[in-house]
Amino acid sequence: MSSDSLQLALGPVLFYWTRERYADFYREAADWPVEIVTLGESVCSRRRDMKLDDWLGIGRELAQSGKQVVLASQTLIESEADLRDLRKLCDNGEFMVEANDQSALQRLAAAGLPFIAGAALNLYNPAAIGVMARAGMQRWQAPVEMSRDDLTRLLADCAAEELDAPCEVFAYGHLPLAWSSRCFTARRHQKPKDRCMFVCQKYPEGLALRSQESKEVFTLNGIQTLSGACQDLRHEIKDMAGMGVGVARLSPRAEGMAEVVAAFDAARRGELPAADPLSLVEAEVCDGYWHGRPGMDNTRLTAGLAENHSHSSSSSAFYGAK
């Protein structure tokens, strides 16, 4: 597969924004070079500003702009009310649903509806992917911690077994790592979860959690824990396409998302210039999982600094020679 045939997808907004911010964001996204847009609240059921009808309205507008629209289900189902909302979502009758937990999977499969398998379903082998494909899966997301080498082997095994559902890789954004019944943002403000006053809306890109060394280790997003740095795999797009990855997912951020999409679009067309390693020194990005290393690692930065150190040592030796 050539890199220009790889599709770009906007994932659901993971943070809690205002209605106005959602509307403005997706109005702009209609003109961006992405083929797929996933909508909906996938984190917390208490975020009630946007109802299903609101998401459907935005979805219809995006579909008119030529986008493939997907509705994301909630990842952690905690109550009967959550199940009622999930049933309405799965039965929306217009757009395909991304199943992010077993409740959504069961509902969609039982109804014979096609679906997308979210990364939280943890698909690690061809047997599981085959079960999902027979249940109606149209595309699946690789677990965010899966390395390039492991995914290469998995895709080769899937091809050998003629499992042709496209694979989607989380290519940009704070990595979703865990969900909890507790709300970390509410606790930070000393509020109980059921009377949280929606304090997470104060943090449109999450609440940074730093180590004693002031390193941004995690990002707190209500009941969800994200990586502190943003994964950025724009320089891996060519390799992804060669492996057989069909879709690169870009997770929305509050600022600068148009530039991110443009950079990935350029990358898949082979027009992304080589990065200056020194320009990445202050950048809070990571790509460790992709390279089989700790997730918070930035291998491009490490390689760049090592190369510069090597050049500096060589220059010192040269100029110090008699």
C-alpha cells in the first residue's frame, strides 16, 4: 500500500468542551483533508452538554462534506442509564458505531450491525480479530501500546488468514491509557464524582500530572488517564502504509489541530521535510511504544541528540588535532 492511499481519521474529542467549541471545531474540520471523523462522548456520561441528536446533527453536516462519520461508544459503562444511552447510540440508524467496550460489541453484533472495534477492546491476535470480523467488524484499532514490529507480524498473520478488515493506528495525540470509576479531576478539586461541578471543562486539553522532577508524566481527563506527551507518528506514515495499516487516527486537541492535520496529510503524500532534531528539544511529544520502548520516550529526539553529540565530538577532535 502506498502512503498516499492511507486514510486520516479524526478520533472523538476526549476532553470536555463547550457546545460552542465542538461546533466551531467540526465546522473547521469539514474542510480538513481527513476522510473519517469519529464523534461522541467516549469518556464520561456526566458530560451531558451534547446529546445524541446534537452529534447526529454534526454528523449529517460532515457527511455532506464527504466525510465518513462514525459514532464512538462510551468506554466505561457504569449504570443502567449508561446502557440506555448506549442502546440509543447503537440503534441510531444513520452512522456506524465504534464499539469501545463489550456492551456495545454485544449490542451491535446481536443486531447484525457493522461496527468499528476500538483500541480498548484489546485485539492482539488473528483469532480475536477473526471473531470480530465474523461478528461484523469493518475496521479495528491496534492497542496503543503495540509496537511497530508486533503490529507488522500481526498484520502479516491476518493477511495469511485472509482477514482483510483495515487496521487503524493511533498516530497523534495524548495516548488513552486507562479508565477508572473514580474521577481524578474532581478529586483534584476536592469534589465528589457525583457533584463534580464539571470541573474538567476547565481543562480543554486535560490536567497535567507532573513528577517530582517536573516531568509531565500523565494527563488527567476526568475518569481517564492519558499520556503526558502527545504521540506523534507523522514521520512513520510511509512505514505504516507499507505494513498494511489503512488508517492513521489523529486525536483532537483544543489548539493547532488544523496544522497537525496538514502535516500528516503532507506526510502521506511524501512532502514532509526532515525534522531538525534541535527543534524537538522543547517539544512534548513521544513515540516510544511504536519503537518497542517505554511509551514516554521520544526516539527521534534521542537519535537527534546522539547524532549531534557524535558530530560535536568529531569536530572537537578535528579542531584539537595538531
